[in-house]
Amino acid sequence: MATLPAPPQIPATRGAALIAIGCGVAAALLILAVVGNLSVAAAFLAAALVIVGALAAFRRLFPPSSAIAPEPDWSVAHTIAEASSDAIAVTDRAGRLVCANSRYEALCDGFPTPPGLPFGAAGVERLGNAGRAAWRDGSATVDRLSIKGAGLSAHVSRAGEDDNLLVWRLYAAQGLDLAQTMENLIAGATGDRLGSAGIMAALINPDGRIRAANRVLRARAMGHDEGAIVGRDFARFLITDAQGMARFEREGLTQNPLRVLQIPFLDGEDAPMLVALIDEEEGHAAIGESASAHIKSLVALMPFGVALIGADGRFLQMNDAFARAAAVDPTSPPIYPGDLLVREDKGVVADAIRRFAGGATHSTDLAVRLKDHPDEPVALSIAGARGLGDSAVLLSLKDNSEETRLKREVAQATKMQAVGQLAGGVAHDFNNILTAIIGHCDLMLMRHSPGDSDYDDIQQIRANSNRAASLTRQLLAFSRQQTLRPQVLQLPDVISEVSNLLKRLLGETVTLTVKHGRNLSPVRADPGQLEQVVVNLAVNARDAMIAKDPRGVGTLTIQTYAVTAAQVRKLGSDILPAADYVVLEVSDTGGGIPPDILPKIFEPFFTTKEVGKGTGLGLSTVYGIVKQSGGWIFADTVKAGPHGGAGAVFTIYLPVHTAGALVEPTPARVLPREKSADLWGTGTILLVEDEDMVRAVAERALTRQGYTVLTAEHGEAALELLASSAKPDLLISDVMMPLMDGPTMVRRARARYPDLPILFMSGYAEETLRNSIDLDNVAFLAKPFSVQQLAEAARAVLGAK
């Protein structure tokens, strides 16, 4: 274990004593000059020396505590790290290597400081990113590293009493780790036990060279068990006779033939192969029992699921790994393989077993479903077993439930992302349509008074259009594209603001319970959007309690509490990063969420309510707001709620806001929507909009307010108008347009008129447009907007010139 030496301590006592003695001598000389008495001066000097000696003795007896922390005792860490087969190193806040074990030294050819290890430039960069993530989140993992031709993974975690150390652990990838384990087993005591049972075992690399062999195989192949067999071509030790029987070349064709069993225990073309050799005849010195006993011993020792099937299709043997993967009791195994499977897969497996029992050669892989886990297919490999006594077929079962779960989660995440992009695009197009509808309604209302027969119909159309606009905002919330106005706030304050509204929504039969934890840190989020989250969850809880009890009696509990990074790590979640969070938990005493519905609840338009009673956007809106706020949301069903009965619980983790957190870039200025007393204006406005209906409404609305309006259907047409006309007073442009988008067109227009005021309008939310609107002195107006809102926006921009 290598450790860095502690910096030398520089004593300060000697310097202080010399200064004190010098001061005493100077004082004695001064007294001698003033008094003129040598005895008095000598007595003063002696007293000063006594005082200095006393102070020095006191400092020796009672040394002051050093301000410098003592060097940590690494002996315990040394003992623990040396017992690990992984390479372990520790660095401090300054990036210095403070200790490392011998495995680290052997792997890295010395003690280089992480992340500067011999992984290549790309590997060092990835390892450095993992180190920075570990300082920030507490831990990080990076895979697919390579050193000396071996694949490695690295796990970096923050440690120490003050979280001032990083622990770097380098370990082999899963497949390589299993191969290394098998190599150690064969070359060690387990290989000797196999040899005593008459089984010669070797681990063969894909190129045919021996990676490891047990003692019996080395003795039979080379004549002595100390032979250097590793790295040699395995096929060169064997010969075959006219009947195709294999023998050791050294023993010749007169000795016992061998049965060669090839066992692929890892997937992949570059995976090693386990080979077992068994004497064909009994009685050889290496054989202690019958061939069947040897085979059973070998199968029982396999670290992966293996089973032997007889010619009649019945199980002869299965090892513990097979029993675990198949979820059966090894003391009372099933009779046929089909007894493990669902009805649809029994026929396929039975046909394959009959085919291989009849002499088929090549192996096959099937994806089958176990009757105990019908929703999670497993991989079943089937191969013929020639020369294995009563065995006719070899089955290998791989439990890939974890792999299937990960694939399902990736597919779900991909689908949600695609649906979110679709929702954003639909909302953009729908906002253009609503802008035209609302604008035309406003223009018609200008020609009708409240007493006219058409006035109420126009108002109804406008009200329904505004309702449709709220649906588009929910779509944008799900796709995480709505405009947020984040603030640093306390969650209890948000809950307090919305509590009165919740009481009216829930009614008198539902009891609202609010609990707040202590010492809650602030979070950064949009308070209005957080209120929307709480309201949506509360409405869903109320409906669930009504569905369980028509009287609607139940309890809704809202509580907040703090969760530290250490507590998050103890949860062992693969999704939630280790960090400090403030948790908002909303639970009810309804019927809970069925397991088959739980994975779908955050999907848009998914609802369990009757037709016409739900849009299916409530929880998807909650999901989008939480994710865009940088948080995480989980849903589950509890067996017993706080007041009895099952219920649903939604847990939201919002990251703690720290004073040193990065501040988001300032978005484009959003114009206020309050009414202005005088919206009349003068001047020329260049209006650029690719949607004809929106352009027509906007042109008429601005013209009615007194402006001279020039229109263009895309960016290139607008630039041509700028080149042929006088400078406009204001440029109003859509953001997303064909041929040339709004920001590109504005940059070219600003090259001609640097002080030209700009008003962007878009059906997309401002959050999604920040990267493209990197311009100064621009305003933003979100669609759909009314005629009055457009006039207010134009007036505000021109008034701010």
C-alpha cells in the first residue's frame, strides 16, 4: 500500500525563545545605562532568562494543538484494500494520490495519479469526467475501459469524514470477471477436485490456446503436472484415430480414448470456452468413478444453469444455477422441461429436444417464457449430448430478466421521448390555428356589442379556443417545453399557498393532512408549475377515493422532508442520482394503482376514467414539470395508508438549490400581458410569418391600431423588403419558418440596422428557443395570442426604444 509522506512540521518554539532572550538582554542594557548599577541589570537579565526557561518548559509539558490536521492512519485502509482483488487508489481534494494497493501498482505499472492512468486519451477523459461527477454527486461509474488488453470498469466514490477524498476502484467487466473466476477455479483447488473425480478441465481462448488447465490434464498432456501449458495450442496435444476418437498425442493411439465436452459459458465470439476431457473407458488411473458420475460432478460445479435430458425427454439432472433461473425447488424438480414453460412454448421446446435427441448436431437458442414469469422471456440453449451416458440433450438456461427489464425501460424512455417531440410539434401547429381563431373572434367582437345576437356565439368560440390553448400548454408541459420562471423557494410555502384551493377541490368528505419536515433546504422551481403539480395529484387522488368509496371519504396526505446523498445511496436506486433532495410526497387512501397500469400512468392521453371524464394529460403534465425542474418522480401503491387501506403514493425528489449553483442564462424578455390604457400607435412594422391565417390576423390587428404593416411569408422575402424599403420601426417575426428561420433573418437584418427592435412570436415555448435566440434586445410573444395582446406587445417594444 503506497502512501504519501506527511509534510515536515517546522517548530516555532526555538525562534520565540531567541526573540525573548534578545529582548531580555536589550532591557538589561537599558537599565544599566539608566541606573548605572551592574547588579540590578544582571538581576533583571537573570529574571528574564528564568521566565523564558519556564515558558519553554511549559510548552514542552503542554504543547499547543496544531492547526494542521494530523496525517490519517492508513493502516486499516491498507489491510482492507490489500484483501480486495480490485485495484484501489485514494486521492484528496488537491488531486494528490494519498494511497493505493499493490493490485493498483501491478495494473498501472506504478502509482500514477487518477485519472492519468494508461487508458488512452479517451479513457482518461472519461475517467476524469467520472471523478468530477463523483465530487458533485457522491459516486460515478465508467465502463469499457481498456488497459494491457483487458477490459475494465471504474467506480469512483466520495469518502472521508469531510467528504474530502475520492476512492477509485478498478475492476474487471462482468464477462471478463466470470472468465477470470473460472480460470482461478480450474487452476486451483477446485480443479484438483475435478481431477480426483476423473475430469480433466481446461479454459481455452478463442484462438485455441490454453488459458488455464487443472493438474490432471497437465500431467496427462505433458507427462508432469508442472509443465508450462498456458499459452500453448490445445489441439496439438490431441490426435484422432480412424473412428474420430480423440486421444492425447503423448499417450498414442493404444491408450484410452477421450470424450471432449465443449461448454460455452459466455456469449460472444471472443469469449473463452470451457473444455472437459473424460476417459471413454473406466479403470484408468485418472478415473475414480463411472463416466456418469464424472458428468454429474461437472454439471453440479458449473456456475451457470445446466441440465441434462434423457432420450425419453425427462430431466436427468439440473444444477443449482439452473434451478434458480427456472425458479424451481431442486429437491422436487419437474419431470419434463415443458413443465417449466407456458403452454404456448411447450411444443417448440419439446420438438427441439426430440430433434437433438435424434442426432441433430448444431445447438440452438430459444426465447421461452417460464410459467412463473410469463412476462419476462429467458434464453434457453439446446444442444445434443453425445457420449454422456444416458444423457441425450444438454440444456442451458440464462436468466436475462434484468436485461429484459433494462431493454423495456430503454424502449419506454425512447417512446416517451418520441411522444414528447410529437407533442411539442402538435402544440406548435395547434397554437398557430388557435392564434387565427382567437384573432378572428377578437376582430368580430370589435364589430358586435354585447346586445347583438352573434355576440354570445363569438364569445363561446373564443372561450373554447382558450380552453384548447390550455390543453396545448399541458402538451408542452409533458414534452418539457413549457416556459418556466424558476425561483428559489421553500416547498412548505408553495403547499401553504395552494392548501385553501385543495380544500375546495377535495370537498368536505376528504381530510387533508399536511406535514413538513425540519431544516428543509430551498429548491429552485417555478412556483406556479409546482402548484399545478400538487393540484393535479390531489384531483387524481380525490377521483381514486371516490372510485373506491362513492361517498368520497378518505385522507390525502402531503408531506415534505429532506433526503441526503448518503440516504439516496442506501436506497440503491439505478435511476435517482446521489445528491441532496427535498422530497414532496402525496399519498391517498384510494384503491391504489394496479401493477399492470403502473408503467403507463405518465403516458399522455392514458386514463382509466370513463370516456369524456378525463384527458389523460394530468399525470403526464406532472411528469413533464418535474423533469424540466431537474427533479424525479416515482409512483407506487402502498399496502396500508396512514389511516388504513391501500392507496397510491407519488414521491417527487427536487434537488437542493445551493448558493454556488449555476444561474441559467437570462431568457428573451417576455412582454407583460396587462392591459394598456392607449394601444394606438404609429410607424411601420415588418411582419414575417409563414402561416397565412396568422399573418392575415396579425396584419389586420396592427393596421387597426394605426400602424403601417409590411408582410413577408418567410425570411428571404423579409430581407428583400428591407433592401428595397425604408427602415421599419419594428420587426415582428415567427421563429420557425421554412427556407430561413427567424433568428437567422434577424441577424442579417441587424447587420443592416443594428438598433432595429425585434419581437419574436412562436407556438413553441421560449425554453426550447433559447439556443437559437442568442440575440440582444429582443422580446418574445407566445402563441396563441389575442389581438389586444399583440397590440400591447408592439406598443411595449416601440415604447422601450
